[in-house]
Amino acid sequence: MRVLITGGATGLGQAIAFKWASKCASKEDGIDICIADINQERGNETVNALTAKGANAFYAHCDITSDGDVQRLTQTIESRWDSIDYVFNNAGVATGGSLLDETIDQWQWVFDINVLGMVRVSRALLPIMRKQGGGYFINIASQAGLTPIPYMGSYNAVKAAVVSFSETMKLELAPDNINVSVVCPSFFKTNLDESMRSSNPASHKMINKFFARADMTKEEVAESIYQQVSKGKFLILTHKLGKRAFLLKKLLPTQRYISNMLNQTKTMKRAMEKQT
């Protein structure tokens, strides 16, 4: 089995790598894992840990906003493996702020990484999957793409775009025997806040509180992803509260759902407007 994980040096990407290694390293054909990331030090540390778990792993530097980097990554995959089974489009960043807080530069930054980066990698590796007769893309979105919360406009928007893009891929690539899943986790204990951009200090405080209150670890999220990918599920929800929120949004009349959300976010609104 051959697995590529973008943003695999830390956070959820790393947890996914460890999970697949623990589940597959002992199988007859073993597992090969490529950690594609911009942080070489952390990437090498992750590769060493994967090797200790019995996986054949290597690090490849890749900035997914760079066409050149993505092309070199693809060439490396072709020369080392000549095939690929799973592509985890996991690399991403976070943004926050009100409509007036977030600059157009911030919107462009998060779109280039979280959406266009995924498009670049998928376009580059699709020919390999078509040539071999199949494969699997797993795109990491967020609960925010399904049930958005205030003051994270650009992040909500890009994650919703990932959900839509993934559904398009699912329908478009099915005739090629290529499967697609989209993962929508809620907050969990990870390092996503390290890359977060926001000009409003209240955004950082709000996000840090959400991470601190998270009821799942990245390892538990990775386990949920593994179980649901194994079943070929398209929409992968990892949190119980996230599943409940998505179900309520689908079942409740739109106005009632919006009213409920307004009531739940009053405190957040006051905190953000106080800083503004």
C-alpha cells in the first residue's frame, strides 16, 4: 500500500500517517508513506517515527501553493513508486475575523492553500491513478464547511468549497474506479492554531478556547477516519456533536436553524465586537 499525505509532518496529517502505519505495516505487502510538507525538520522526525513502526517512509518537501513543488513531488512519486493508492489532501491553514477584519490578502492566502493547493495536488496525481486503474483521494475539510460559525468567514468558505469540490471529484472520477471521501472534523487538539491568521486578538482567543475544550484528540479523529475510509464512506463526520449539528441543519426549517445559531453565538459576537 502506498500513501501520500500532504501536511503530514504534524497535527492530523501525522496522526493519519501513524494510524495507517499501525494498521498496515504488518500486512503482507506492508505500507509505503510519503510525508509531503514544508517543514523538513518535523517531516524527518515523523519519517523516523514511522520507520520505527515498520513503515517504509520518506519526506518530500512540498509547498502546495507552488506548481513547481507539486510537479517535483509527482515526479518523486512516479520514480519511487510508479503507483499510489491513497492521497490525503490534508495540508491547510486557519483564518479568523469578521468581514471587515479579514483583508482580501488573507482571503486569497487561505484559498490558495486550502482549495487551490488541493486542486494542484489532485490534478498532478490523477493521471497516475487513471493509468493504474484506480485509487482513493481523501480530502480534509472541516465541520465549518457544513455548519459555519461567525467570525471565520474565509475559513468557512474554503472548507465549504472543499466539500463541494470533493463531491464533484466523487462523481467525475467514479468511472475511473477512483474513490473520493471528504472529512469534516470539528475542533480537536492539534497545532492548527500555529498557522492561524487574524488581525483581531479575539479571534485567536476564541479559537484557542475551542481547541482547549475539544473532546477528541487527533489520534481519535485519525481512527474515525480510518474506520470510515475502510468502508468507503463519502462524507466522513468524526464528532458526535458535529453529526448532530449537521442533522439539525438538514431537518430544521432554515429560519429556525438560523435562530438557534444566533442564540448560541451571542457571547461570541459580544467578545468579537468588544475587541473591534
